Amino acid sequence: ARAAAFAREHDADVSGGYDVVERDDVDAVYIGTVHTTHVELALRALAAGKAVLCEKPVTVDAAGTDHVLAAAAEARRPFLEAYKYRFTPLWAELLRRLPDVGAIRRVEAQSGFAAGSRGGRLFDPALGGGAILDVGGYPVSLVVGLLGAGVEVVRAEGSVSAVDEHAEATLRAGAARALVETSITRELPVHTLIEGEAGTIEVPNVWGSRSVSGSALVVDGRFVEVPAVQPMGAEADAVALVLAEGRVEAPEMPWAQSAAIARVLGEWRGALR
């Protein structure tokens, strides 16, 4: 009923099932279902020749992510993991400013919220529940984006019931260290700190919201403002651009980084178990 109402408002068709991915008039598919269904739907869409924008995490483990990325490579179709902040002017400006602070030595990043109840997919291990898979990928993806795909977990701790409810980890890449934290039982700061050999970058809110991206960073005490965008729209724009240019990867979210993020999330979850 909700899909039908949306379709009427926008003069669009509505489908009652996932067979929509095989339609000839569909160029790209956005997968926003529960984590455990991503592999099946991504493989189906890629086999049908569609570009795919897949919600994070790509899958619940590194092997599944590698499988999907290999299928995208074989099909020669675009595949983008939907870390929405990666497609915003704020992320581009952050990367542009990194040389100003020299080699990175330390990063602090968090992402967490209070779910309010212990029902639903977040607390169901059969549906890939838990803080690390749901929002832990945000700080991990930021660290991978800053330090490279060789990031590894060197320390992990947290609160675990049927799923990981709150978790912290220390990540390492060469001489750099990163402290990451995630939760589905408490609100965590959205402030991010990057310390380099020659200065610091602070980002008041790198993640933004579903409707508005973050728009400011502070480089060695100097306030820098960038345009805010609709981040989920920016993801869709990136898919359209990749299709138009005949590419299969987007520079904002390369496949090697998606694979590394999946590996680190698995290491973090494994360390808690």
C-alpha cells in the first residue's frame, strides 16, 4: 500500500515483488532490505544486467561481499555500496584537506544510537542484527577511506547479548591508530577527530542525516564550510554517472574498500565472540 501511494504521487509503476529487477525498463536497482538478503538480490540484479546501489553492509561477512564484488566484475555492471556520506561535498573536502595536516597518526570516530526497544531486526542475529553491522560500518569505512584497505583490528571489547549491542575497537594501519565505537543502545557523538603529524582536522558531523549531509570541518582551528546536499540523492547521482560513463566502480566507494570494510567488520565481530 505504501509503494502504491508513492507510485501514484510520482506517476510511477509499482511492483509487488523483487521480479522488478528483471524488467527491461529498469537500469539500476537500489537494495535497502535487511542485511541477510543483500547477496541474493544483488546477484539477481547483476545477472539481469542492472547497476546496483546496495545499502551497507554489502553482506554480513567478507566472503559474501567478495562473492558479490566478483559477480559485479564478471557481469561488468556498476556496483556501489551505499555509505551516503562518501558521496557528499564534505567527504571530498575532507580528502582534499588531508595533506594540510601531514601523515595521519590518530583517528577517533563513532556512530551509535539508542534503539528504544529490543525488538525487530536490530536485535535478531538471524537478520544480521547488532551494532557493528548496522552502524559500526560508518566509522570503519571512514578509517579505511583515510588509512587504506590494509586496516586491521588490534583490540576489541563490547557488550554482547544475542547480538553486539555496544562495541569499541582499536584499528591499525602502519604507524596510524584509530579508535572506533558503535552502539544500538546509546547515542554516541557524531564528532570525528583526525590527528596528523602537522595538524588536526575535526568534523562536527561527518555522517549527516538521511536528508541533509554534513557541511563543516575545522582544519587547525580554521572553520571550513561546504555545500550540504541530499546524501541519498547524491548516491543515486553517482550511480547514474557511473552508468553514463561506462564504468563499474565509483571513486567515492571503490570495491577494494568495500572488501576491506567487510573484512574489518568481521574481525571486530569475531574478536567479541
